[in-house]
Amino acid sequence: MQRGWKLLKSSDIFDSYTDKSHGGKLQVLSATQDRGIVPRSEMDIDIKFDEKSLPTYKQVVSGDFVIHLRSFQGGLAYSNVEGIISPAYTILKPKLEICDDYYKYLFQSRDYIKRLNSATYGIRDGKQISYATFGEIKIPMPPLVEQKTIAEVLTAQDVLIATKGRLIAEKQKQKRWLMQNLLHNRGWNTARFEHMFDRLVRKNLIEQNKNVLTISAQHGLVNQKDFFNKSVASENLSGYYLLYKGDFAYNKSYSKNYAYGAIKRLEKYDVGVVSPLYICFKPSSKNKCPEFYCHYFESALLGREIKAFAQEGARNHGLLNLSVGDFFTMKIPVPPLDEQNTIAKILTTADREIHLLTKELDQQRLIKKYLMQQLLTGKIRIKGAE
């Protein structure tokens, strides 16, 4: 233990607390990993509950810590709002003078969550920990001034991350505006899809490439193991389609923001293979600006054409009922080449800005992770706070 730090049991610092005297009249809260305790009305999903059970809910006030002893992969959640929460949760109130924000970060740390998990025992449908065992888990208690300084450093890093995230969101909003105004047909000529793209049915018979790709709405064509953390491909890949960098693939299944499937170009790898369920193609000799069509496909404008050919509501194993023949007879816009190049340049520049900002955001998140690992364990001490 670092000089000046104490190692105390959780029960020495926190008391379990239950207050059900609210009469069920306060706002209902939920615990989240990334936002702490939030009103259930602000959740992205509608969580159903029996209003008759509200009087049994526990009251939470600002400064409380909340833990579910059967679901704690995100550590303990900190509350800065008042309301009521399911009786399945345990409410903790500090017994000693502490810096709430310091323990908010400590309870989210990898080291603490690892210690929680090591104290669990298996039950039929998962793992849990008894409150008595939870109270025995030892946690560090630096001097109060050091707690506050560590919390200030980590809070400043969170502010930096949030600022970067808002900037990315604004850039994405600007790009959507650009796409809306640049890609909508303004009296352009049109052509059948087959005139601008050639279908690919190149099988993986000779090369036997093992880089199995899947379409990610956010990341494009990516390695399946990287995306799913496992391979869901067939053992025999000879029937898969072989793609080279610059080739396109269309996944007919629904995904977020792509109601009529997603089309992505292979950019991350020189070569890879995709399921024969995908429709694959490459730019034809008439297609002088494939970059323009990358943005056109990304805009989902092609979805209107697909909808006209696909049978409404008809899906086979989650796939749109769209034949290859219909796909290649769809009409797509063919602006003058100089206009294609100009639009592609503007939108590619916007993409590059978003990509660079996203890399910076990822870097700031790694810095926060490093700071938490070093500061919350006392491996690095802040000068003047010891």
C-alpha cells in the first residue's frame, strides 16, 4: 500500500441503506455503465415494469452508490439525481468523509471490477455475490486531498473526451447536411446499375484466402473475427466470393441506419472473402469516379430503388427478397464527371476529418484508461497531493 493510503473493507467506508418511505411518487431510475444512475425516461429503450411494485422500490439521492449484486460488470454506479430504483439494487451511503468522484472512478476501474468478479459464486443463471462478501472486499482510501486531486485529473480527462465527442457529432451532422444537398438528383442522367458496375462471382477456389469479411455499418468490410470475436463462416471457404481492394459487396440484411441493406467497398485489406449471400461487384470501365458512388451508397439513397424491387415485408432468413437480376437493373444517377469528382472530394474530406477526430478520441480514451490504472492504484502520485 502506498505511503499515506489505507486499505479498508468496503463495509468500513460504506453502509447499505434502504428507504421505501417515498410512496412510489418519485421518478424511476435505472443504472447504466456509461452514464451512472439516470431517469428511466431518458433510456434509449423502453423498460417495462409493474407500477404496482413501485412502493417496494428503494429511494436514491445524490451522492449514493448503487450496485446490483447479480449484475455488476460495470462496477458501481454513482447517482447525482433523486428517485427510486428496483429493490434488486443495493444502495450504499458513505460512512466516512470521502470524495464521491474519486470512488465513482475507482468503482469503474478494471482492477476493482476484477476483484468483484473474483468474489462471485455461480448460480443457475449467472453469478452473484452476497452483500456480506461484498463488504469484505478491500479498497484503497488515499488522503482526502489526494482523492480530490485524482478526481479532478480524471474529470478533466472526461471533459476533454466529451468535448471531442461533441465535435465529432457536429462534423457528422455537417456531413449529413452535405450529403443531403450534394447527392440528391438534380436532373442528372441515370443508368442501370449494370452499366456502371460489373458483377463479381470470383470464387475462392485457387487462392483459398482465409480473411473472412463481414459488413459493419460503421467500419465497412472488416475481418469477421475482429467484428464478432469469433468466426461464423463455413469451414470450407472455396465457395465464398474473393474480393480485392476497391471491390464492393452488398449485404441484403437489415442493419441500423440501413433499412435496405448496406453496400461497402473493400478498403482495409488487399484481399478477403465474403459469404455467397452477398452481391459483389466492381466499377465498370464506364465508371470513372467510384469514390462518388461510395458516398452515394453511404447516403442510403439507393434504398428507394431497392424498395421498389424488393417485395414489401418479404424476407428470407432476414434477407430482403431481392434478386441479383433486379439489383443490377436498378437505376442510379450519373452526374457529369467533373461534378462527380467535386462531390467526392468534398465528402471524402469530411470523412477524413471525422476519421482523424475519432482517432484522437480513441487516444484520449486510452489516456484516461492509463490514468485510472496508475492514479487509482497509487503507482503514480500527484505532486503536492501526497
